[in-house]
Amino acid sequence: MSNVDDELAKAVQDSEEAAQAVPAPVAMPAVRKASPKRNIGLLVALLVMGAGILTLVFRNLSDSMIWAKPVDAVDQQTAGDRNLRVQGTLKPGSLMRRDDPCEFRFTVMKADKELEVRLPRCTIPDNFKDVPGMPTEVTVEGKLASAGHLEATQVMAKCPTKYEMQERAKKGEQAPHQAVMPGL
């Protein structure tokens, strides 16, 4: 046999011997088990953090919640110091502006219940006008004052559809933005 054959035979024999050899035992690192006291301490810490987060969320959530009510469902006892969103119709002839201090006053009504509203601003939405013969649906946000009126922070008026306005124009009525604002 040639020298290459001898080397090949020796390599095969060495690999067979290595395959039959028993591997040396490898030392495994010791796994340390957590004591029950550590587990309970971790659980208590997580529960305290969870309770703190939930308390923070619910406290801030209650301050920012707004109760939506129609005018006839608003009363001082249930409203308390909560933010309200009141929906109704502007009482004809009740929208007035005061210049010193700058404020709008009006009455919102639904069915037989009325609620006086005060908006301490110098401007109101363009579509919020008191036009005779044209009911203006309005949504007002604010807090109910102890005197019984709503201290508004925002006023939103429902704009009549263009088709409703076209029908009214045919009858000779003015558009809401052409109405004149009475003073207070």
C-alpha cells in the first residue's frame, strides 16, 4: 500500500477510537433556587406598584370624564362638581352678549325644562345664532354652578343642512349668519 493509504487507514482507526471513548463528565453550574421569602417580597412589590398605577389612572380619569345629559335630566344633586355636556335647543330670544366683562348668556331648553348658561368668552361659533323661527340645537360643556346656571367652557351648535337652508331660503328666511346679535 502506498503512503496515502496508510495515512487514511490510521485516520479511520483514530476516529473509531475517539467515537468509542467515553466523554469526560462536565461540571454543571449549580442552579440556585429562589427562596419563598424572595418570591413573596417580589409579589408584594408588584401588587403595590399595580395598585399605585391603577389609583393614578382612575383619579385622573374621573377628573376628565364628562357626563352627557339632555337639559331635562340635569339637576344640582346628581351633577355635583362634575363636568357636564348638556344638549338641548336654544330658547328663542335668550342669546345676549355682555361687554364688561365679556360674556354670553343664553338659555337651553328641552321639553319643559330650561337651563341658563353663561359663557365667559367674547366669541361664539359662527353658526350659533338666534334666528326667529329657526330652532338652534346646541351642546354646551361646563360645570353646574351653585346658583343653578351652567358655567360653560365650550359651545357647539348644530349647523342646519344645506338642504334645510335651501328650503328656508325659498320661503324667504335669513341664514343664521345674517342674523343680528342683541346686546345685554
